[in-house]
Amino acid sequence: MAGASSVLQDGSLLSRIDRALFAVERQLALIGGLAVFSLMILAVVSVTGRNFFNRPLPGYVDWIEQAMPLIAFVGVSYVQRLGGHIRMDIVVGMLSGRALWLAEYVSTFAMLVLMLLLAWGSYAHFDRSFDLAAPLWSRDSSMDIGIPLWPGKLLAPIAFGVLSLRLLLQLWGFARALRSGTDQPVAVPLIEDAATQAANEAKAVSGLDNGEGA
């Protein structure tokens, strides 16, 4: 299951890179949020046009299809940094110390391998669609108004590439924790107990949370 987490920071190179990458991830998450908001506006325009002017927005479905990669993929690395993805932690939750960091390292490594394969496969999918010699650089387009599909297809390998960088940083963090045996490593999500979660949620609601974690 998913749990709230904190990410510790210090002055190490790992932590500095973590914060720099997190700034990029936040911008990507913001773009994903703006894409959702834009689809809401398009829906209002389309429904209003259909009901009052008998003219729905042309290509509404095409624009939805183009926005789907923004909504589905660009925020995954941001959520991974915060430890917000759904996972089964029945066994991991009972571990501590080096055993916990080893389990986290193995699972993160498996995710990295999967993401690299997905990045490679999705880029090949984009490459089949992109052609500099074709009109609008596209070999295919949407059904209704002919929007080139390659920009949406390019978003998937970009998002998976950023997530792969995040996973590499977390592997570095878990490896350091495994070597040192510390119980508070930096640049990796640390699962919080219920009391800490409640305190952080209260802080966020009151406007005191700065969004950087503990």
C-alpha cells in the first residue's frame, strides 16, 4: 500500500543532485496538472458549444488523446521521489536496518530495469512516428483534425528517462545506507508512522509545509 514519506537532506553531493532533480520533477508535475486543468476547460467549451450553439469543439477527442501522456506519465518521477506509488509493504514494513535497505535496493533495481526497457520501447514507438521529411514531421496523425502524434509519443520516453534518473539516485542512497547501516539515509523516501503523517498533513493544511520534505 502507499504511505506518506519524508526525504532527508544534507550537504552531500547525493542530496544536492536529489534537490536539483526534484526541481525538474516538480515542474513536470505542474505541467501534468495544467494538462488536467486544460482538459477541464476544453470539456466546458465543447459541452457549451454543443448545447447552446450545436457546434461542439472540433477534435475534442484528439486533444484528449494528446494530453493523456502528460496526465499519465510526466508526474511519475515526482511521486516516486516522495514514495507515493502504490506498493505492497507487508514484508518490507517488518524489516529495519540493513535488511530494509537491501530489500529497497533490490526492488528499486528491478524497477530501474523495467523503466529502462519501457524507455527504450517507447522511444522506438516515437521513432516510428517521427519523420523529418514528412509534413509536420509526422508519419501518423489523429483521426479527426489530423494532429501529429509524435509529440505525445515522445513524452513517454522522456518521463521514463527522468524516472530512471530518480531510481539511480535512490539506488545510490540505498547503497550508502546499506554500507553505513544508518537508519536515516538522505535522498530516499522514508515511510512515516501514522502520527508523523497526521502532523505533516496538519502542517500542509495550515500552509507551513514548504514541499521539500523533512
